[in-house]
Amino acid sequence: MATTVLLILDLAGTFAFAVNGALTAVRATRLDIVGVVTLGMITALGGGTIRDLFLDSLPPATFLDWRYLAVAAVGGLVAFFGARHLERINGTINVLDAAGLSLFAITGALKAVALGFGPAQAVIVGTITGVGGGTLRDVLVRQVPSVLTGGLYAIPALIGATAVVVAGLLDASGPVTAVGAAVLCFVIRMLGVHFDVNAPFPPGSAEPRPPDD
Amino acid sequence: MATTVLLILDLAGTFAFAVNGALTAVRATRLDIVGVVTLGMITALGGGTIRDLFLDSLPPATFLDWRYLAVAAVGGLVAFFGARHLERINGTINVLDAAGLSLFAITGALKAVALGFGPAQAVIVGTITGVGGGTLRDVLVRQVPSVLTGGLYAIPALIGATAVVVAGLLDASGPVTAVGAAVLCFVIRMLGVHFDVNAPFPPGSAEPRPPDD
Amino acid sequence: MATTVLLILDLAGTFAFAVNGALTAVRATRLDIVGVVTLGMITALGGGTIRDLFLDSLPPATFLDWRYLAVAAVGGLVAFFGARHLERINGTINVLDAAGLSLFAITGALKAVALGFGPAQAVIVGTITGVGGGTLRDVLVRQVPSVLTGGLYAIPALIGATAVVVAGLLDASGPVTAVGAAVLCFVIRMLGVHFDVNAPFPPGSAEPRPPDD
């Protein structure tokens, strides 16, 4: 039961990230169909691959299980053929991205706990699972990863992963807690987008400006 | 016998990629001897390292076996000292690159099959082995990986890896099949270069133009 | 005893690299607190993570041991809050960087030897441990890794790692040798900085100029 919920959440996050990653990549640089689908798949599967590297759980689960590969590839193809329409739906990218971030942060942290890692490691791995795929994508399309430059992105993932890990320490883990922690992360992320909240910049640095190009 | 053929193909691909990777790197940015040789070695050994990460076959074979390290280092040094002459030989880079791509796609897929992975995983790993080293190189010299932006590059590798995997499913594997699949990949790649074939771009996007700088 | 010395050297290198990596990142692009601390931690822990990947020693030691995580995070925070003051101390970045490079090259090579790898592999892994974290940082802030473009950076690490590996082959390993090899690497690196020594550029290439922007 709990496993099925985790799997469904994880596949939903995979699809959301594949569509979102492919759309972001299309906007950043000129890509052909191979590039769009590949970047969708890397965004969707990259976080889980880094997670399994850190947890010594190779080969990566997302690579062994055809469902992840298929869902990620379909997401990339949807973005390729529907890019013009999807971009018009205002906020689509942000919502899909927040969904993927939330789901991966929670499932990543839960996998670390299930494998016996400590709480600090579980929180770190959850956060990396959430932000890792998008970071790989940004590096490949030659952008400074957005997670490093502003906005609330890693912090909601950190809070969601912490919530689910603390719940586990308090013997309150289960599907409800997992979904609750994902919703918490999602809401904080979307509030951050809506109100344009930033994490603090170094003391004495200039006012926020657009990232360097 | 089959093992010896595989090893020779793999070392030939390693040398081709090391020379090619170092030459490409020299053209992209200013590098010293450490940079040229390192990028030649990363181009030559990076695909196999990613392959062994996905196949849970660490430490990477290319790192444990001094022959790969030596062949890759020699290839990088050849490119360093001969860059001026090699660049004049028109098409050298493309031919070496197609050779490395073909050989790695086939040997990568065969390694996955030999370790008991499924056909889909073997095809994916073969393709990653072929394109992985050049992708790492492009990221390090700050270019959008050429595999993502146009030309037929991943697709020949995908076809070659599929051919050798399907042959294995039909009990027709062996040195002849392996070499045949590599030649298939090589020919498709070179036809793509010669006739300037591109994979499809997103519907509605502008006509092909040079990659962004 | 030897283990304690190794641990202390390793933690000192981690702190030096975290402060240095975060300061370098702040100068290269605009980052928020998440970005500064993350890049400090990646600079500090990235080399050891790549080392443990190559040595098949996953999960990475730097990830399992809270002391590395804590020291790296504190180093990143020190850089975040003290960036203005630290940058004024002329040469701070270079000295910290040389310290981290030297300590990691030696401890990386010693770990490979302790796990039974050959001398060539130990030297390569030591060098990668020294230069890996800074390379990851440079890629993330969208710079060509400085190790590839000039200055003496990989070469002192290579010499230090070779010294400690050769000492081991001559049955002369121990804390004194380890510290001696680290000092050797540090001195060569600082002499290279002071006298602006470069590794050779490709024959026929133009005179040194600043890296491309």
C-alpha cells in the first residue's frame, strides 16, 4: 500500500519533471528532438540517479524500471510536440516543476530512511533528488542552475524532506504524512513563486538583478 | 576470441575519441597541456565510466585497466603536439569521432547484455557510452553538447546498439555481428555528416541556425 | 595515529576548500545563500565523492560522516557572511585553495593505496580528489575549469600524489611522509602562483591571453 502510493507519486513527479525539463530546455537553446527528449529524461531521471549514487543503490532504480524510462520519454515527447501550446498556458512550467520538486524531495528522503541512513543524510538526499535533475539540465544548456541564484527552490525541498524525516522519527510515517509533506513543499514553493520571495543574498552585495549572461 | 575482438575495438575507439576530443577542445577554448590531455582522456574514458556507473560495474573498467589509460593519454598527447597538422587533414575529426561513436555504442550495449540487463537498458547504455564522453567534454569547455542540438549523432548510436542487441536476441551474436553493427552506425553517421541531415526540430520553431553563442 | 592525522588533514582541506569555493563562486556570478553554501560544500566534498565513485567506495565517505558535512557547511557560511572581509585579505583564496589541493591529493592517493589499487590508479585518484571539487564548482558557475586553462594546478597535485605513492612503495609511508608530500605540493602550487608559471600551451598557439568570455 505505502509502496504503491510512493510509486505513483514518484511516476507523477517523473512525468511532471520530464515535461517541465523539456520545455525549459527548448526555451534556453536550440535543440532537436533528441535534445528535447534527452533533456526531459535527464531532468526527470537525473535526481533519482544522483540519489542512488549517494545511497550506493546502483544500478539506479529509474534506469532498471522501464516504467520510469517510458514515463520520462513520453513526457519529453509531449513537450516536443506541444511546446507551442504548453508555453501559452501561463504558469504551467512553474506548477509542474513545483510538483516534481515536492514529490522527489519526499520520495528521495523516504528511500534513504528505508535503506537505514541517518536523518541528516535523508534530508540531504531528498533535497538533492528534488533539485538534481533540473541542475543537470541547466548545466547541459549552459545556464547557472536556477537553484543557486535566487527564488525559493532548495528551501521548500529541504523543509518537505525534513518534515517527512521528522515524522518518521516520531513514528508517524505513512502515505498521509508523505502526501502532507509533499503538499507543504509544493505550497511553500508556489508561494515563493507568487510573491517572488528570495533567499538572502550575501551581505553587502548589490540589489537583485537578472542572472549574468 | 570474441573478447579479444571486443577489446581491440574498444581500444581503437578509445584512441579515436582521445585524439578527437582533444582536437575539439583545442578549437573551443584556450587550454594548456594538462587541459588538452585531460579533455582527450575524459572524451575517451567518460562514456565508459558513465556506462559502468549505470551497470553497477564500479570501479570503471577504463580506470582499472592501464591499457585504456595509456591509449587515452597517448591520444591526447598526439593531439596536443599535432594539432596544427591534424586540423588541416579535412574531415579527420569527423571520421575519428564517428569511429569512436560506433565502437563504443556497440561495446557498451554488449557489456550490458553480458551483465544480464534487459534489451531496453542495453540499447540506452550503448548509446550513452557512445555519446557520454563527448558530452562531458562539451560541458567542460562550456558548449551546449552537440549531441543535443542537431545533426545525426545519437540516432546512429541508437541504431547500432539496437542492431547488436536484436542480433543477440536472435542468437546471432559474435564478432562479425558486432563489427557489422559498428559499420552500420559509422555509415549512418558519416552519411548524416556528408548530407548534413538533422533530426527534427520542435514544430513551429524557426529554420535551423547556428547554435547560440 | 596515522588515521587520526589523515582525518585531521582531510577535515582541514575540507574547510579550506569550502571557504575558498564559496568565495570563488560569489565572485563569478550572483548567488543567494543556498547557492553560496551549496557551492562551498560541492567544492569541499565533490573531489572526495568522485574519488569514492572511482574506488567503488560508495556511499561517499564525505556524505556518511557528519563531520565532513558540518565542516563544509560552516565553511560555506563563513564565506557567505564574511565575503567582503575575506576578499580584502590579499591572497587568502589562493592560499586556502593550495592547502585544500595539497591535502586532498595526498589523502585521496593514500585511500586508493589502502584499498589495494595500483600506483598509477592511486596517483590519478589523488589528483582527481584534489582538482575535482573545484572543477564541479566551475562548471556550475559556467566557467571553463581553471585547472584546464593554465597555471600550475593539476601538476603540483600530480607530484604530491606521486611522492606519497612512491614513498609507500619504498616502505616509507607514515604521517611524516604524508605531511611532507602535502607540503611539497603546496610549495610548488604557491611558487606557480607567485611566479605566474604556466604549463605548456599547444605548439603554434598564440601567446597566453585571458580565458575566453
